[in-house]
Amino acid sequence: LSQSSNHPRQLLIEAEAPTDAKSLILFVEGPYDWYLTTATFQERSGSRARFKLDVLDAPKDAKIVGTELQLTLVADGRGIEQKLMIAEPKKP
């Protein structure tokens, strides 16, 4: 989970998923005063699935990097939850 280097209010999420899963859905919960778009599936490579979402609104003084989010990945109806902190953008 990292901040996009091109769009500071965009988050990039890479998840480990079963290679045979036909359906992948990612739910993301932020702090109570943040508004996030729905995570959209971008691509898949083997067991790695990539999603992105935008932070539509957050308090003015909120720092994106270091904020904890609750993620729930659902693969073919089975889910797993994990809390993760937003990391610095990955360098190309």
C-alpha cells in the first residue's frame, strides 16, 4: 500500500491473491473523517493483484503517508482483512 508518485491523493495497493481466483474485490476503510473512492482493479500478474483508489477528502492537516487503513480482499467469496499503513511512493 503506497501513495502514487504521480498523484499525491491516489493510493496504489498490491495484494497477494489465489492464482485461481476468478473474482477479486478490495474494500478499503480509512479514518472516520476520510472519504475514499472504491478500489478499482488494475492488473494481475500471477498471485499479485493491483488496485488503485483516490482520497476524495481528508482533513487539511492529514498526512497521507503513515495513515492506517483497513483492507478486506475478497477472492471468490472468501475474504481476509488486514490493517496497513500507507507508505511513501515507490521510486521508479
